[in-house]
Amino acid sequence: MFPFTEQKNGNDLVVREFDADVDPHELVWHRDRENRTVQVWNDSDWQFQFENELPIDLKKNVYFTIPKGVYHRVIKGTTNLKVAITKHF
């Protein structure tokens, strides 16, 4: 069970929504098996953090890349968060 809902749009694009009520303990540090590009679809007070770096604010239209194998996490806010993720295989 994941801490988000997900809609797949093709083989490499997914839209994920994190609910404001998610338990923050479910938002664990992890790494992915492929490079990813993320676009934030709504204004929120959530944050994103790479290991050993300061968090960045997740605001509408923010784009960033997550390299394969790099530890990262999202930090819970008080609103819902919706992002589009393109997976680069």
C-alpha cells in the first residue's frame, strides 16, 4: 500500500496525489530504479528533499529531476499534493 493514489497515463507518465490526511510516517526515504522528472500540478505547502540537502517547496509548475538510485523523500504539508512523474527508462 502506497501513501498516494496513482493514475497511469501511458508507460512512462503517472499522476500521483498525496492526501493531506496521510500519516507522515508513511513518507519514507527511498530511491527509484529509473531517472524521473517531476512537475508539481498544484500549490501546496509540501516539500521535497534529497539526502544531505535542504528541502525545496513544492509549488505549482515546479519541475525537478530525481536521478536513479538517489535517496529522497516528500515532507507532508497541510493540503493535498498532486504531481506528474515521467519515468525515464
